[in-house]
Amino acid sequence: MRIVIVGGGTAGWMSAAALARFAPPGYSITLIESETIGTVGVGEATIPPIRRFNDALEIDEAEFLRATKGSFKLAIQFDGWHRPGESYFHNFGEVGQQLGLLPFRHYWARGRALGLAKPMAHYSANEVAARTGRMSTTAKGPGIPEVPYAYHFDAGLYAAFLRKYGEARGVVRVEGLLKGVTRGADGDIAAVVTDDGRSIAGDFFVDCSGFRGLLIEQELQTGYEDWSRWLPCDRAVAVPCAPSGNFTPYTRSTAHRAGWQWRIPLQHRIGNGHVFCSEFMSEDEATAILMGNLDGEPLAEPRALQFVTGRRKQFWVRNVLAVGLSSGFMEPLESTSIHLIQSAVTRLLTVLPGQKIEPKVVEGFNRRAIEEFEGIRDFLVLHYWANARVGEPFWDRLRSLELPETLSARIEEFEAACLVQPRLDELFTESSWLQVMVGQGLEPRSWNPIANRYSEGELAGFLGAVEKAAIETVRPMPLHMDFLAALCGQDQAEQAA
């Protein structure tokens, strides 16, 4: 089986590295990319599953962080998303602790109604650590199995790191631009032709060519499902700046008049960007807002991007699989861009084709990929719809959205009875949905009556114990900067200081 990957960057080299690590003998992997084509490179914040990917490739964490100028991430802070001046965190890991068979949220909801419960932030070890700038990869506490974490890293350096990894394991890199495609008698792609006239034959092709979708769209005309009616932001301006101020173990997302700004702290710089809707704001306005809200001096000229949020109608068509931006685009609000690359590659490995591609396997792959995209879409739409930024046309319109039925049902269940029930294989957990729902101002009208079995004194004692457990878990953790310095070496920490 000859596998040909069209395009490099994060998507291409994650695909190549994973295939090089796990494909059996007899599989060849060729990657075609051109140094003349820049990568988008805005997906520098990740979520905890990235650790499984690196672990599967047997990548040493310290080596990875040194190579990618990475830092740790415990959460995402959302500033001004509900109302200007308000802030909340979406933390990795659980909030609170289960008591009996009942999740913590029901006890918290009853406690809040009785005036006994503090804001949800007090019951999350991740948030206590994030707010105090602390970090440890081995932190555990009473009733807290671990403090989950992810990374911030330079996506370009990560691609270079994986290129070295892949080439050491037999991946053949071809420098060139795609200029043509040869189709077989059955309609499958038989070969791709580069700008210098070389024909590279393959049995299976992975399209990592970015927004253009050179194979999946331009050649196979798969079609695109546009989600801009729910997620209308269609532009972004990105710029790195010098590090200064608080070296936070979390990503920050700050709502603005017609979109939002990201802040991602790395060892050598801070990644910044302003995602906005061109109907309500010009590129010049968006750039001015971004440049006026940087921590340090800009390190490059601002770079503009255009996109349409949505997905390909099919991700795997004939003998072509789209991975990364060629499969669709979800704005980086919840750091899912790199995860969608990872999940596509992982899903491919579970159904790796032999000499024959089975249609039912392709059908199942596409169904699961669509479900994953739609689940993430609903989670992102929740952030926009549940806002109270009254008097701002962009945000006013979003409150009047006709929501996807899947999202409406989730909201109604939560408001009615504090129910949060994601699908079993869904990316975002009950804890994630709970934190964003509460952070965006949704309130449950009732809770499971089992929570009423405890007296007010017992409930207060339980809530206090959970809060204490979060504090005690974080107490021995070093500062993020110190922990990173110890892991990566003092020279790295000095660069970030």
C-alpha cells in the first residue's frame, strides 16, 4: 500500500508521523510539500488528548517542549463573553467530586439556591492552579485522580519536529507543488503530478493541502457544508508579540465588539489573533483592536486570514481522506484545530485500508467524523448564543439564532433539571458543557432530588471539603515558570522571562 500525503504543515506531518509509527511492513509513506507555501499556523493551543498522540509516538515530553518552545495549559479563560467585565474559566478535568451516584453539579445547584455554594471556580483544582499560575504534571489530591493538562506550542516547530521523526522512520519527503492529478479507470486518484513534471503514484491519498482541498474538493468535488449562519466570524488577523507580564498556564479568549481575541503564551513569544465578522467590522478596525491589546512589542506584521466555518460533506471519498483544514474549519475558540487532525489520523489507523477499500468502512468513518464536527460546532455556538452583551449588533444577532436542534435540546435539559448528557464518544465532557453553560449565564431551575437527602449542614460540609481538596491539591505545585524551567532547562525559562 502506497500512501501519499499531499501537503505538509501540522496536518501533513502529524499524519506522516503516525503512519510511520504504526503502519505495518509493506506500506510506504510519501509526503509532498513546498517550502514556498506558508502554513496557517494559528492552532498553537491544544486540549489534553494531544498527550495521547505524543505518548503513542513515544515522544519524550521534555524534548517535545524544548523543540516546540512549548508551555503547559490547564484551561481557557473567557473574558467578556457573557457580559463585558465578567470572566470565567473552562478548565480541563472535573469540577467538584461525585457523591454517591450523583454528579457534583446537582449538589452545587442546590447549594447555590440555598446560598451555601461558592462560584464553581472554587471547586476545580485546575482553575485554582491556573489562577495562581501553578503547574505540575503529577498533581493529585483527595478525590482528584489527576490535574489534566495540554500544551501551547509553536505549530511550525511541531511540524518540523514531526518531520524529523517521520523521516527517521522512512517517510519520503518530496519538494514540489501539486500541478495535476491522474485518475484511474475506476475514478480513483492514481497519481499526483508536481510542478517539475514528476508523477507520484499511490494507492491511498491523504489531502493536507489546507483550505484549498486540492484533492478532496478541487478534484473530487466533494462539496462543503457552510455553518456561517451559526458561526458568522469569517476573518482573523494574527500577530506574535514579545513575551511579558504573566506567563499563564492557560489560553485567554477575550470578547470584542464583533468577535474575540486569543492569547497563547509560548516560551519565546505570545501568539495573538483577532477573529471577527467582516459584516460588522473592517479588517483595519480588527487589526487596530488586536495591536492595541498586545502584551509586548509585535514581532512581525499582522497577517490576515479568510475562512468559512463548516465541513466537507464527506471526509473520505474514494481513495482520498481529507485531514486538517482540507476537511473543514472550526474557529480556534476551544483549541480543537489540532485535535481534529489527531482524531482523523487516529480514526484512519483504526480502519487502515489494505489493497481494497471497503465502502462500509468509509461510510462509518464519515458518519463518525460528521458527528464529531457537529458536536464541536454545537459547543462553539453555545458560547456565542448565550451572551448578554446587549446593544452590540453582532452579539444581539447571535442571541436570536435558530439553534441546531441538538444544541437546543442540551440547553433545555440543563435549564430544566441540571442535566448534562453528551454522547458517549463526544469530545467535550459533562464538565466542559457545565462550565461553559454556567459561565455564559445559564441557570438550572431544579436539580436531582437525591441531592435533597442531605441536610443543609451536611451539604455545606461536603462543599467545603471539595473546595479544600482543590486547594490542597494545588498547594505543593510550583509556579508554571519554575516547573517548565526544571523540565526543559534554565536557558528555556530565561528566554520566556
